[in-house]
Amino acid sequence: MINIIKSMNYQTRNDIFTVITYLIAVIVQFAAMFFAEGNEPLTYTGSDFVVYMGSMIPVVCLILAFLLTCRICGWDYADRTLNYEVLSGHTRFQIYMGRILTGILWCVIGFLVISFLPVLIFTCINGWGYTLSFSSAILRYGLMVLLLIRLVTGFAVLTFIVRNSYIAMVL
């Protein structure tokens, strides 16, 4: 299963679709930041950003989960790589778990980087602030990671049932 995860990481890392997905998530998050109610975006503290972007964090989770998971779990159905993995001695369980774990890895790490980077930038510029305690922010992001894992597994099952990444994205 480790070899499957390594090969899926290599494919995902070298895919332009991954870069486009992360750019879409960043653009949605920063566009929402400039249209959010409240203070000027340049005067946000770290806690202000966490509070004002609370409604956009699930949207970023959803974008990452359905685009990346459908792509990671379903792009190999077109060229039958799954059949070659079965013929090389891997069980179907290992193949499916390797793909799901790769999807979870890419979505969770991408979500944490996309979400924590602006918080870190605003905290360095304007400080943490008093809008939200740090432990509450960590709890909020921890719960979002659990939601993201649930979304990834759900979209992976949908992709495995449909056997096409593009149809799964449309559904």
C-alpha cells in the first residue's frame, strides 16, 4: 500500500489540476475576505480573520474535497491503471485505501496551509487580537479537519461507484 500511496503522491504532485484546485480555493478565500462584513481586511488580527472567515472555511473544504478526491480516486479509470495495480499483486482493499489515504493527505494538508497561512500573516502584522481565543480557533480548525475527512471519504465512495472522476465532479 505504501507504493500505491507514493505513486499517487507523485501523480498528484505533477498534475496541473492540483495546482488549479489550490488556486481556486485560495482565490475564493481571499475574495471572501475582501467582501466580508467588518473591518478593513488590512486591519484584521489573526482572531478576526478566523471569525470573519468562519463561513468560508467549509466552502474551501468542499472545493478541495470534491475536486481533489474525485481526481485522485478516479483519474486512473480511463487508462486502466487500477487493473495493472491488481495484476502486480496488490489487493483491491490496498488500492482503494491507498487512494483514499492519498486524498485525505492532500486535502487536509492543503486545507491547513490555505487556512493557516492568512491567519499567520495577519497575526504577524496585527497580532492575535481579542475576538476569539487561540484554543477556540484550534478547536474550530480541528472540527473542520474531521469534516474534511468525512467529505473526502464520501466523495471517494461516489467516485468508486461512478468509476469516472469527471462524472463524480458533476454529481
